[in-house]
Amino acid sequence: MIDKICMFLTNRIRKEMPDIDDERAEIINYGLQNVIGEIPKTFLVLAIAYFLGIWKETLITFLLLAPFKSASGGFHLKTHLGCILGTTIFYCGIPILSKFIILGGTLKYIILASVFIFGMCMIKLYVPADTENVPILANADRKKKIILSYITFFAGLFIAGIINYNVISNIIIFGYFMQSLMITKLAYKLTNNKYGYEVYGNTSVQNA
């Protein structure tokens, strides 16, 4: 159903803008699928979280991770079912871990520092982690994503380090670690994804 709706909208857009070629239309269609598909997927994840007794923590996870996730990017699973399962595991698994694992004292700051070092290295190497279907090819856009990733990542972990509420602190630490993994080359290979520059050329590699 989502595929049909997105194809209908893509065809309407092409009718209004005849200069859009097949390659650009494919990118538009993929973008529409992500946007339209996110709405029912979000409600479904929150419904599952409600039955698990963690809907508040899941909602907080959505909100806390959104800035860094939006800036850094990451792989996309190829099917709607896979995407739903992956999203559910990500946004329900992190709150569950955060509620039942206590990071206190020195241990918290050792783990936080480790996540910080790892995440900063992954941002340096892989951000913006785009995909072949939704590439980020303009140098200005890529640099903006890199800067926002550094800012949101640092700000999030700084907040995690100073607040006393263990669950929220854990959500940020675990969530930012998982998001840092999702932009790596290994994660892309395991999910059969490609970065945009791998398909469209190296003229806009993030460190250029």
C-alpha cells in the first residue's frame, strides 16, 4: 500500500515537473517511502512499547536521539518488515537496557568516555552516512551534516554526564553508541547498503 501511494505521488510530481529524470524520480520515491512509512511505523513502535510498559522511555528515546541520528545518517533496511523490526528493536531495546542496567560512579564515566572517543572517530570517518537512494552529494550539505553531528553528539553526551537521572543518561549513552555503529562501513556491508559517494563518485567524500 505504501509503495503504491509513493509511486502515485512520484508520478504526479513528474507530471508537474517533466525535467525530473528516472534517477531523480527514484530518489524522490525512496524519500517519500521513508517519510510516509515513518508515520505508521512510529505509532506501531509506540504501541508495542506501551504493552511492554516502556512507552514513555521509548518516546524519550525518539526525542533524545533524533538530533544526532538526523545529522549523522545511517543505513536503511531494504524491506518494510525489516525496517519495522529493526526500528522496534532499536527504540524498545535501548529503553529496556536503560531501565535495568545501572551505570554509576566511575563505571559510568569510563563507558561515557569510551562511547565519546568511539563516536567521534566514527563521525570523522563516516559522516554523513548517506545511502545510494538518498545521497548527499553537495559539499556544503555534507559539511553541515558533519558539523551538526559533532555538536549534537558532544551536547548529548555532556548532558548524559551531568544529569543524575540514570534512565535518561543511559538512553543517551546506549543510543549514541548504537547510532555510531549504524554509520560504519561494517554495518553498511552487513545490511547490503552503499554510501552515496560509492555509487555517484568520490568528488564529495566527507573529508575532502
